Amino acid sequence: MPAPIIYVDADASPVKAEVEKVAERHGVMVTFVPMAACVRRAIR
């Protein structure tokens, strides 16, 4: 089974530090996604 990845809205600044801290503690990769990426994906 592939390792889990957490995707976080990059604009969600109140939780970014907490997500990074918890992910590091559990060895989980975090990807911060800017809103522009979501908009481009929805348009395609």
C-alpha cells in the first residue's frame, strides 16, 4: 500500500503549522496546494 499523502489548501494558514507538525511526527508527506491549482484542474 502506498504511503499516505495529506493535501492541504495552501490558503488554510491557521492549520498549516499544525498539519506539518503532526505529519512529521507520523512520517506522512504533506502537499500544500494553492487555490490556483484547484481552479486550473476544475477548468480542464
